[in-house]
Amino acid sequence: MTEPCNIAAALPRLAAERPRQAAIRCPGRRAPGGGLARYDVVLDYRSLDARSDAIAAGLAAYGIGRGTRTVVMVRPSPEFFLLMFALFKAGAVPVLVDPGIDRRALKQCLDEARAEAFIGIPLAHVARRLLGWARSATRLVTVGRRLGWGGTTLSTVERAGAGTGPQLATTAPDEVAAILFTSGSTGVPKGVVYRHRHFLAQIEMMRRAFGIEPGGVDLPTFPPFALFDPALGLTSVIPDMDPTRPAQADPRRLHDAVWRFGATQLFGSPALMRVLADHGRPLPTLRRVTSAGAPVPPEVVERIVALLPEDAQFWTPYGATECLPVAVIEGRELQATRAATEAGAGTCVGRPVAPNQVRIIAIDDGAIADWSGVRELAPGEVGEITVAGPTATDSYFNREAATAAAKIRERLGDGEERVVHRMGDVGYFDPEGRLWFCGRKTQRVETADGPLHTEQVEPVFNVHPQVRRTALVGVGAAGTQRPVLCVELAAGAPAGEFARIEAELRELGARHPHTARIERFLRHPGFPVDIRHNAKIGREKLAQWAAARIAGGKP
């Protein structure tokens, strides 16, 4: 019998095949100073399946059922995963928003979602009442102790649904499965509409791309990715860290989880990779490490690969909330492209993941309704990156203008139609069929001599030993912008010697025609970065800062 098109459909099968295998492990909280864990919480596949059945039944009885848009504001915990799989089983539509984004943006996201239910920890409910979050939600569930805001509790919901038996809505492939809001690090946060077929396609593409087999142990430091683990037959170890601040993660606690549970794979942002690289302790049990969200600096790739066993793989998939994975490259191949990156070629993100069709089109800042009017570019030409494939989402919730700007309708030869997603990035294909990322389309600098792209400029200067990172921004009107390089010095670099450092940076830039065009170099005390990955630079804010500095005549 064919399983329903639902990410939770794998749970009953896995519960029967491997009932005692741990599906979720949550290491207990450490004592101050990094002491040993007090206790661990473990959910095996049989418990995850049975308890999520009970919660799904209890939610449905409470009025949270098929199609109910439900905000979930619960910290990474067994309750988070029980809830998410229960909502999928019930056919409800979880709404996930990054809790660390700006308060006004968070309220806007929740208002746009038009949620009918709100499930959260007590602190989330307090914020909901005080800040007016999700006022449309009438069904309230508290994970923990409920105070004076009404509704019910998760424990009550689970007790009400106990003993009702298997729960699994026969959801259709095109039925809405979830609304996942982007972090807003490269624009206004938008609710990406995920259909059930998108989740299943992601699981299958990741299984094939990375050679994932059931039985492994994963340490996913970005909670939404942990939802894929049970569907892949993995044990998911939830790390003892704040997932919204990976740059501040304690590497000792990560290593403790890797060693105690024998983790075979790990997922983390580039900021977390840097934490592990700086710590410098080998990771002998890992066989697969994956990092996504932003380009991983070449020196971080080199150091992480050196900490892994020789037969381990370090993958850096390219994609976005709207479409993932798009392309992948293994760390050793990425290392081989380092010299080209540091010479201004951009960052190689590898080859497209089958069956994706990735094409480069002429840059256009407007909406494109139909593919018939698109001009595709030849290998070597920099343009917009587009992708069509089974994980390419087709709309943003309640955002028609944003949908029109990011999606192109393409008619196929058999009379069918598909959606092509515009990644919002620029890049090109090399003669070997590898995709190179050159930066965000909106962050290109349009000078009188042509465009400059961030990922083709910044790596040239980032090789300087006293520079932590740089950011290319433009000052002035598009078409006549002045290129400015903002510079964040490495820890311990003497700020008083910036004049010397600037002269050396100019010397580096003079070696390549495009970087020789940089007119101004400005030292910045610390770049603004995104919430989710702590790696994407807020170049829009830096551009405003640079314009103000130049207008004020400051060096």
C-alpha cells in the first residue's frame, strides 16, 4: 500500500522496523562551567510514533486539524518534535518564524500568517499577549504551565488523545504542509508555502545527494533540519545550544554530544563551523558534515576537513528556504577551487542536484511572468540563478507581489506548466558544468564601468592576515555607484595601523582589474550579520553607514 504524501508517514513504518532505535535524543542541561549532563531525554521510534498519534488526536479534538494554520513557538526539545509530527499527522499547517528576528518583523510575519492556533512555551504566550502577536489565533496550547491566558496545555491534549490509535491524514501532494518564514537576512521575511510534495522531495534528494542511510546519528544544530532525520531513519541529537546564535555555541558541549552519542553526521551554519575549527579538536566519529546558509570561508573548510577522518565528507549545499537543495560540492573539491575564489572567480557551489534544472538568465530587477521572454546566458556569463525542480516552492503566503517577483511560469512541451524559482543570487556555470555563486542580485554594485559582485570582490581582500572579513557596498545612484570596501579587522589587529593595512589591501586589489576599481576603504568595528546563520553580512546597513561616513568627510 502506498504511503500518504506526508512527511510523518515514515514514522509508523520505522516504528515497526526499528522500534527501540532512538529517534530523538536531547542531552540534559549542563551545570555552570560546562559540567556533565544531569539527564538525557530519549524518544525511540515507537514512542515518537505513538505519542505523536495521541497528540494529533488530541489537537484534532481541540479544533486544530486539517488545514489549521498553527504558529509553533517551542524551543528545540522532545515536545517540539512530537508537536511537529503530530501537526503533520493531523494535516494541520505549522507556521515557523525565526524567534530572533526584529520584534516588528516577527509581529508582521505572525499577522500575515493569519494563524488560527498558537502553540508555545509560557514565555511565547506572554509575548503574544503583551505584543499583540497572532491575534487571529483562537485555539491556544501551552507547552508547560498555563497561566491566565486561557486555552489548554500540551499534556492535557496528549491525555485526551491517548488510546485513539494511529493518526495520519491522507494529505495530497499539493496540499499545504507548512509555512516557513525566511529569516529576512536578505530582505523582508516572507512566508514560504511548503506543500507535502516539497518535503518528500527534499528528503529523497538529500538521501541521494549525500548517501544517507538509516541508522546514523545526526547532530543538527538548526532545528528545522532535525525534522528530516526521523524520516531518514536517523537518530537526531538536539544540541545544548541556542540555535539562533551559533557563533556563540560552546564547542565543548558540541564535542561532548558527538562523543557520547557517537554522532556520524553534523549540520551547522558557517559560523558554527568556525567555532569548531577554532576549537581545533578532532571529530573522529563523524562521516558527514554539512554546512549551509552562506559561503563557508576557505580557511574554515580547510581546518574542518583536517579535523575529520580521511574517509569523511564535508558538504556545502547551495539553496534557500524557497528551494533546497539546489547544488552541492564536497569540501575537498571546494578546497581545489580556493585559489580561483581568492582571485575573484566567485565561490564554487558545485553541480546541480538531480533532477533540478538550473539555468542562468540575464539580470532583471523586475517581475518576469513567463519563461518565453527570458534570455538564457552561456557558460561563463554572470546572470541570475534560476532553478526548476521538485523542491522549488511556488508561492509566498499572502504576498502576491513577492511571489510575482520570484517566480516564473514555464510551459512545457507536454502542455503542462511548472514554476521556475529565481534564487535572487547571481552566478555562472564554468565549462565543467559547475555553478559559481557571485553574490546577491540586490547587493551588486552598479558602477559606471559595469557591475561588481560581492563574492567576486571580497575574497580577494579577505586573504589579508589582519582582516577578518570585508564587505563590498555601493554609494550613490545605480549606474554611477562608487564602490566602497568595508573592512572588519581580525581580533588583535592594530586599529591604529589601518592606514598601512589599507595600503596593503589596495596592493592586493591592484592585481585584478575588477578589484582595482575599489575607491574607498573604511574600517568598521563589527559587521551586522543575520540571526539564523550569523554569517550573512548586512550589506544594506553597511551601505547606509558608508554613505554617512563619506558624506560627513570621515576617513
